[in-house]
Amino acid sequence: MIHDGHIHSPYCPHGTKDSFEKYCELAIQKNIKGITFTEHAPLPPSFQDPTPLKDSGMNPDDLQDYFKEIQALKRHYNKHLTIYAGLEIDYIEGYEKETLDFLNEIGPLLDDSILSVHFLKINENYLCIDYSPDVFSDAIKQLGSTESVHKLYYQTVTKSIEMDLGPFKPKRIGHITLARKFIQKFPVASDFSEETNLILHQIKKKGYALDYNGAGCTKPLCKEPYPNELIIKKAIDLAIPLVYGSDAHQANGLMSGMDQLYPKASFTRPLSLL
């Protein structure tokens, strides 16, 4: 059974306006049996989005409509497609309390969710690490090396797994190698196996699942899934559940990278739904 557990929506401020129905109809055409809409959650109220258009997370005023629309979709497509209401929650170092408060408020509405790192704290500032090659280059300048950027990313992912974010904390960790989005432009010698092994063992210890994300395959400066095959093989050895995610920001992005994933990987539905 194919379940795409990482899909965005018309509520994504930096995505497309493809309708929910377009995603659902195309999912059915592609023989996808289940999907989770995981829109970028509103960022913590006191956090200043460092991206130029301040469009990293959805408008908090839209949350109720977002969930209402998904509930209507569930009813409409119930004979053809299983649909879950979710969010992609940002872990932002220093904003854990606000994230916890948000999860406690919105958690009862969630069928499923993902915890992801997009923002790195460098000194007292934050950068959206996957925003553009220029922003990534800025991070390299501030930290002194490309290797240091990757290490900080993995350290932040590690903190996200360890952090107590309450009973509604997501049980799936998103795109753990997102720091490699521009790897063709900013190569590194290290495979960071120590850092990624620690992440995998923490995921296993916590009983979490891994977002096996095909979006990187479509990025011209990445050309690989998040995470890559070497890490996925280790995850399989640890019996970590893998949930496929297209990370689609437009309907045509469904099934992104599926043909480039490790062929021996088997997928499960999100843990919260088993």
C-alpha cells in the first residue's frame, strides 16, 4: 500500500494554489491509497521568519478552515482514498515552549504530523537552511565551513528528537538530511555517519518513524532523497518504520522520487494511524 505521508496544500504560502481536490484526484489516478496533508504549521508567534517574504509557515488564522476542508475531503473521498489531517511542525531551537503550547492547543485535531528542521540558530540569528544556495552560502561564511553547517543541522535534528514537546509531539522526523539540498554546489568530504547514526538510534529509542522523502531527487543541486540509501539501509537494519513522503508543494509533485528510492525499502502507514 502506498501512503504519501508528506503533502502540502493550497494553504502553503510558498507553494502553489493547486486545490485539495486536485491533489486527491491525482493521488487516486496514481493508485495512492492514503495521503496525509502536512502543511507547514504557523511559526511560533514571537519568532521572526528570516525568509524575504516571511512565508515559511501558514497563517494561523487559516488553521480552522484548513482542518474543516480536510474533514470534508475525508467524507467526499472515503470510498476511494484515505485522507489524514496533519501538519509539518518546525523545531526551532529556543522556541520549544511556544511549540509545545501550539501542539497542546492543536493536537486533538491532528491525525498525523511530522517534526522537521528548516531553521538553524547561528549565534543569535536564524537562517532557513534550505531557502536558497545564497542563504546556505551565508551559513557557511558565518560558521566557517560547509562541514560546520552540516554538523549544526544534525545537532539540531538531534535536539528535536530529544526535546519534550508534550503528548502531541510528532512521531515522525522529517527529511533528516535536508542540509544536503545544495550538495552539488557545496560538496563535503564527510558522510557524517557518526551524526546520522546517532539520529537513527535516537529515533529507534523513541519509537519514532522516519520520513523517507523523495523531494531531494527533484532538486537540481541535490539529486538524492532525504536521507540517502546508505542511511536508509542502516534505518532498515534498526527496524525503523519508513513513511514515504513526496513533500509535494503542487499536485504534480505526488510520488516525487519514488522511482529513485532504495528498492528494498518497505513503507508503512504513519505510526499514529496503525
